[in-house]
Amino acid sequence: MYNTKRIVDTGGVGAGGAVEACTYSPVPAGFFITAYSSVSDCDRTSATSDYHNRVALVRLTGLPAGTTTTVCGLSPVPTGWSVVSRSKSVACQQYKYGIPANDNTMTIRKS
């Protein structure tokens, strides 16, 4: 069994900055998921899984008005942002195989 964790202070990550985290970690305030992937560092056991276990996160807090970006999920829409479009993306599904059956991303714009 794995018995250690590596933690990162996200306080110094600027607007638009990116970090990665294990899916079982809480998403820091102001960050949103942009992709899922798999790495051995985020395994909770030595078993393999059909699910991605790492997320790429971007800090939306502090970005200027007019900024457009795509994030995983369909809600909640971050405060001060509006939905431009919704679509499907393999990068935004937790399951490793196949294609998403439904929209799982949204492109958003800062008001």
C-alpha cells in the first residue's frame, strides 16, 4: 500500500496558471478541471483501474474580462463567467476508454 502524499501549495499559482492533482484531492478554490489522465503516482492501491486518476487544473481567478477557456463538466459555471458552448471531449472523461456519450465540457468566457 502507498503510505505517503505529496502536497502542493497553490497559493502562488497566478491567474491562468496550471497544476495537476490526484482526482481524490479537493479542487482548490478558483481552480477548474481541464483534463483527466492516469499516472502511477495517484494510485491508491497497486491495482490498475479503468478510471483516470489525475486532473489538470487551471486557475480562473484573476483572468481579465474577455478571456475564453474550456473546462471539464457542465456546472457550476464560475461566478462572472458565461457559457459560450458545450461539447464532448475524450480529455474530460474519467473513464479511460471509448468516447463520451454526452456533452462533458463547456467553453466559458469571462464577463
